[in-house]
Amino acid sequence: MRESLSKAADTDGHLCSPLRSCARVLKVLPMCAVLLLSNMFVLPVVAQTEGVAAPAYSIESAAARSGLLLDVVRAGQRLITVGDRGHILYSDDDGQQWLQARVPTQQLLTAVYFVDDRYGWAVGHDALILATRDGGATWTRQYDDLEQEAPLLDIWFKDRNHGYAVGAYGMLLETFDGGSDWQRIDERIDNEDGFHLNAISAVGDAGIFIVGEMGLMFRSADWGQSWETLEGPYQGSLFGIVAGQQVDHLLVFGLRGHIFRSTDFAESWVRITVQTDSGELEYGLANGSLLDNGDVLIVGHSGTVLRSTDGGVSFSVSNRADRASITGVVADTQGGLILVGQNGIHQTDANGNDLHDK
């Protein structure tokens, strides 16, 4: 992949080196660098099938559960996680046991999103998009672009038909038919330098939000028809978004422990600092989730697990004993957490401490 997916861990320019063929720009940076991590026209692109050799499938392996995994989500009662070598695993018993899905790629997968308990999508290297209609047990290839030589880093769908994918070098794709056709729409946003787009999310009923490299922020109040470039509070890379329970509330986060909170759909921001025993938190933050009870979880480098019980106004912090980077988090049904990252899947208590050895 392009050499510009590289630089030092704490720099905020175009990203850093091909260590482990990195991709998701925090799930790139936290893992990669410190083990931390334009098109002019709209071009319709159709999934490439005719005349293309059958794809290599991910290799089934008991070690997949302990390998590098970059995202985890819940689809109904099922948990699904994605990561290195095209590995996708799913659990129907709250993370006790995991099965490996049949996946037509061996590329690194960087993110996964489900719109309901059946329909989901995953993205990865070579601008790859996979889709499932059975809750993640089997997957098909919808789109890839080998010439792009860059990863897609996040994906979000409004419903089963309308969705967006974002990625390195300013890639922005849209579909109106569940992914049968994807269009490159990079020109809709003001990103002449092609900075990486790292995360995309809905913010309640207010609209869609994108964050990226160099503190990039884009907001759409009309669900993607038009995009507004915002002056962000931070010039470093942002890697994640968590929408709050209340209308217009959101948190964004990224390098060196930076967290910012808005209660007005990004019209204004407040910096949230997290104190540790040794001072202010400075570990990169990779991913987060909003729990059903309103708690916010954010995870990152060095086994960092943050929890807020007040909508992101303040956070408690704990670090896992192994200090391995964490890149995805969801809650289980017993008050504990399912964490994924550098060392695979961890079933933990509410503070991220393992309940038992893998």
C-alpha cells in the first residue's frame, strides 16, 4: 500500500509505515506506529465480478480469536468482530464462544457496521467492502479498488439501502441500493489535500458527522446531500465519534488522549481532560461506544479503558495489565465488556480486567 500511510506515532501529518500492513488510522496509528495507531467527478462504481478470479477466502484458524482484531459490534443478540487476514468471528452466547465466518478475502478488515440484526457491512484494505444478510455468518464482496492501494476505515448506513464509507486519502463512497452500486463522492467535501477520513457516524436525528486527519471535521444536516467543513478544536488526528443519548450531543477523540464534547452538533466544543495517577492521559484513543444505560466507553493504546457515567463530562480510567492496544468495545449482557484489539478478544469486567484466560 502507499508509503504515505506512515509517520511517527505522535505526528499528525499523512500517516505512517507499512508495519503489519496497517490500516485504520487509529487502529492504524496505535497499532502501527507506537502500536498506538480527489476525485473531480462522481464516478458510479459497480462491484467487480465479471472476469475476476474467485477471491481467496480467509483461512479458518483457532488462532483467529487471539489475532489482531480492529472492531466489534452487536447485531441483535449476536456479537461480530473483524480484523487481520479477513477474519470475521461471531458469538451467539455473549462472547463465551466464537465461530469464524466464511469471508471472501484475506485482507485486513478495519471496521464493521450493522443496521439491524441481519444486514451488515465491513470495510478494509484495497477499498474493500463486504456485505452480509444473515447476521455475519457469511459474507460477499460488494466493492474493491486495487488501484487505489488504500484502506477504507469506517462505514455507516442509515437504513438497509443508504450508506457511506470513508477512508484514506479522502475516500468517500455512497450507495442507495444496499451496496450493489457504490459511487465515489469525494468532491462533495472540501479536502483538497486528500487527508484521511477516519470515522463516520450519525448524531441522533441531527445528521451525519465525519472526523479525520489534521483535525478534519465535516457535518451534514441533510444526510449527505451537502457537507459543511467545520473549524475543529484540535489540529491533530481524530479517530472516533460517539453520539450521545441527547439530541445534538457527541464526543470526538484521537491522538494523545484528546477528547472533545459538543452539545450543539459541533457548533462549539469543550476539551475533556482525563487525569491518571501520573498526570493527564496522553495515550491515543481508538474507538468507543454508547451503552444502553447512557454510559460512554472509549478505548485505546496501552490497554486504556475509559468510562463516563455523565454523558462524557468526565471519565474514569483503567489500564489493562497486558497494556496491549484496544481498538473496539461493546458491553455484554452481564455488566462486563467485550474488548478487541492487538491480542484478540477479551471478555472482561466493567473495568476491562479479564474474567478468565483465553
